[in-house]
Amino acid sequence: MPADYLDEAVDLQATLNATALQAQLGKNRFHIKSLTHCTDCDVEIEHERQALGGVERCTECEGYHQRETFLKTQRVR
């Protein structure tokens, strides 16, 4: 894969990450205090993630939790 495609992919991912972060920030959950450590694995939660408000899991555990929730809803159908 040429470097140009990789550069474009990296730029696109950065844009998607920034857009997703702005969407989360727009939910205005700042008044809900985030935990400093993940409830599942006890790893410190990233400061940027804590700033979203109401965060209880690290990024990795939250991703796992969301996948499990999604799969459960798919099985019900």
C-alpha cells in the first residue's frame, strides 16, 4: 500500500476521532464526575476520557462492554 494511502487513512482516522470526541463533549455530561480508575480492570482512565464526564471504564474495557452489549441485542432478534 503506497504511503499516500496510509497518510490519508491516518488523517481520516484523526478526523473521525476528533469528530467522535466533539460529539461526546456535546452531550454535556461534565457535571457527572468520572472515575479515575476503571471499574473492570483498575487501570487509570485517560485524563481526556475522564473529561467527558460520567466515565467508569478505560477505553479498552468500554469497547469490550459495548461489543458485548451489541452482541446480546443481536442474539435477541
